[in-house]
Amino acid sequence: MINNSKTKKITGFLRTSFKAILEQFKYNLNLGDIVAGSIFSSELYGYLVDIGDKNAAFLPRNELTITNNTTVNWKTAQEFFILSYDTNLSQLILSIKRLEYLRAWKRIQQLKNEDAIVYALVTGTNSGGLLINLDGISGFLPNSHITNLAFKQAMISTIVPLKFLFVNERLNKLLLSHRKATIFMSNFKVGNIINTKIIQVKDYGLLVQAQNIPALLHTSELPTIIFSKLKEDFQINEYLKIMIIHINAKQGRIAVSVKKLFV
């Protein structure tokens, strides 16, 4: 049988001793510090947090999280970021959101350094590209780095593989590429010969789709005899065998040729 009175004494001792430590060593809590505490009461605009200080700290509701998860961990030890100080109430203002934000950026920078593929939610669209949410951080996927623009709208509310283009916490800027991730996952190699589907016929060449990755087959990479009949002999949705002659992993692009097949 558990001795409840003993448990209460232990809990009380821990709270009292933490407070005593703060007072004994005159530990000063500063803005930007990370402090341990527990939420113990709900108020109209937020929550009261026991951090061992003589005054309870305050956690505004809009500082609870950077995600849509609004679950409150009651009376559970956790970490908080000291956001500001209310001089009128002599009360520290805390944030979990800010702490999650800082840790999310740190994790994103680590993943970029590792050149990792990440999976993130597409939350919306605009004329320039797609809006991305990665670990609560807002990112952007430019049109030029969407593998197939025909599926742009269909990508909304889906989780897609991405690679990093640009990461800067100070500027709050996160740019991502679907093309780079798709090429990385495709295992393309220079010299591969694959079947592609023609998706556009232009004066300057054919736009083909190689395993969902669009590529331009320029007229300079077509045999002269084929080039002379370009618009007559090729139709959209026809299949064409090509060779991969260059892979630009940074830009998420591949260069292809038909001429090299005849060398």
C-alpha cells in the first residue's frame, strides 16, 4: 500500500526545497532563460505556473504551443521560456511556444547540415508556390521546385518529401524543394536510359516527364532528322526513350538527351 501522506510530504519537500534553493543562492531568473515548472491553475487568458518562486508565473493561452495541439500537461514538470515580466503584477510571463520554436529551428538546421529528406505538411498555396509547415515552422516551396505543377493544388493538405534550399532563423526564412527530394529518392544516375512521357511540345524542344520529374529535351539534344519534324512527329502523352546526361541535385533538375543514344 502506498503511503499517501508520505508522498505528499515528498512532493511538498521538493517544492519547498526548490524555492529554498532559489532564495539561498539568490538565483535570478532573467528574460530568455529556460525554467522548469508545472501548470497548476487555469485562468481566463492563460495558466498559472509554479516555478518555485514566491509568485506564480503566467502562461498566456497563445503561448501554449506552435502546433494545433492545445493539450495542457497539468501538474507535470516541464520547461518554459521566460518571455517577459509584468511589473504591475510582479509576475513572470512564460512561453512554451517560444521554446518549441527555438528547438524546431535548431533541429531544422541540424537536418539541413545532414542534407536530410524531411516530410512536411502542405498547408496552403499562393501564386508563387506552396505553404509548408515543418515542425511548427512556416516554410515555402517555390513553384520552380514543385516536381509537377499540374499536381500543385492536389498537394494541399498532404505530407510531401522535401529537401532544404535555404534556412535562416534570424530572417525567419525556410525554403524547400520537392524536386531535390524526388531526384534524391529516384536513384537517377548519369547514363541511365529510361522511358519518358511527352507532356509539352515547344519550338525549342520537348518537355518530358521522367518518373514524375519534368525535364527539357532541348532541340540540341535531338538528332537532326528528328528535330526537323519535331511538331509533326511528336504528340503529348507519347513515350520517348532518353538518356540522362546531367543531374543538378542542388536545383533538383536533370538534363536529358536522345542524340546520345545514337553515339
